[in-house]
Amino acid sequence: MAAFTRSLGPGDALAGLGSSLPPASHAQITLARINLLDGSATANFIAEFRPTHILHLAALSSVQQSLRCAAETWRSNVLGLLNLAEAVVTHAKDATFLFVSSGEVYGRAFLSGVPVDETTRPWPTNTYSRTKLVGEELLVDTLASADVKLVTLRPFNHIGPGQDERFVVPSFAGQVARIEAGLGPPVVSVGDLSAKRDFLDVSDVVAAYVALVQASDGLPDRSTFNIASGIARPISDILDYLTSKARVPFEVRVAGDRLRPSEIPTASGDASALTAAIGWRPKVSWDDSITSVLDDARSRSLSMKEQN
């Protein structure tokens, strides 16, 4: 999804573009079902709405999916972005463009073993992260011909209720919830539990986005910020926590199709630049965050059981 605002006062208007969107919940919110791969429709929308601030989140964001669907990932993550950038340069030359890239772009740079900051040279290792780094570079080039301010954001792994089970925390939580509801055998399938990753609650990430939009007028014309906790948490800790909260016992099995190839044992980010710029820090505790995912998975499993 790409989000747009027009002005930043009491009369703000907000628009969202996406191929699948819920109904608008407020009179000042416009939602348009537009695929960014449709360059004409994207340009027409930007010309009509004239956004002052753009938050670009649209992407195929699963690393595992990008390995299976490389061409689709390149098409979605790069061509759609190029269409939007061209439309902004033509129709919203004074806008601020906030591009949601990814902490994944650092790739092999994580092998240093310390949290990476924005001065670390990216070294992506998979299709998803390569498309994100190309997106960063694409915007630097295409926006240079206008007065568009570019703020590049590199969020690390974030979790929250409703997240797709292609990601590790909702995958584990969903399996546990279905076991509790009697919807599956008492077995949780896992991949590599030894990897350590930097996790944030999605509400903390969204808070960073909102604060950056609000503070963007005071930021440099070209700036990059990590959004990270700085803590590398073992995947095994996630499973241990969910095991301790589970209402029934279960077996853990390593599944070959879940063993995603990775050369990066530990990955975490340093967000001190973001803290210095806008005062942002993570606020949601790990326990509260992972519990909210499990509670959501339980609710979904209960609804599924009732439907059956």
C-alpha cells in the first residue's frame, strides 16, 4: 500500500492506494484500488490528489516468497515504484517521499556481529533485499529532477496481530492456536531456530512512520533511518515463549521446507540516528507484543472451529 497526505493541519486529507483495500472509515480518507504497475492510473491519481507527503509501503515483502517468485518480486517492488516516482516528479514536485525499504538490505554486513547503522554499506543477499536497495537508488536518481524530499526508512522485523503466517512469529502462533482448538495434530513445524533477529512491535514501527511524516519538513533533503530495537533475539526464544503460554502440550519438528537458506546467523540494527532526529524509541514490551499475536491467532482459530 502507498499512503498519501495533503497538508498537515486540521483539514488534512489522507489517501491510500492498493490492489485490495477495506472501506474508508472517515470522510477525509480516500481509498483507491489502483495497482502501481498501472502507470496511467497511478499518474492520474497523483495529479488529482496532489499529495504533500507520500509513505510508500507497497511491496512483496516475504523473503521466502521472493526466492520462489523472483520475477514477480522485481516487477512489483521496482516497476511499481518507478511508476509512482515518475508521477510524483510530474504532479507533486514539492512533496516529501518516505520510502519504506528494509533492514534486509544490509545482508552480509550483519556478519560484523554488531548492530548496523546507516553508515554501514548495504550488502543484500536475496531477491527481496536487492529489490529494496535498487528501489532506494532508483528514487535518488528519479527524484533528483524535482524538489521532492526523500526519506528512506529501513525497518527491521516487525510483528503484530493479523500478520501473514509466511513470517516466523505468526507461523508459530498460528500452529499453537490451531493445536489448542483441536484443528490439527499436536505438532509445531519449525525451521532454523538458531538465527537471531531484531523484532519490533508493528505499533512502534507505525509510530516511527507517523513521527517522521510530522517531522519531515525539518529533515535533510536526503536522509536514511533504521527502525530497529538493537536487540538480536534467537528464534528459539519465540518458540520457548509460546510453549510456556500454550494450553496444551505439543511436539516440535524441524521441517525441511521451512529451512530457509541463510548465511546470516545474527542481524540487528542501530536506530540511534532516528532517536536523535525525532526522539523515537520502541515502547511495546516483547511479552506484550508476542502475546497479542498469540491472542489474535487464538481468535482466528476459534472462529474457524465455529465455522466448521
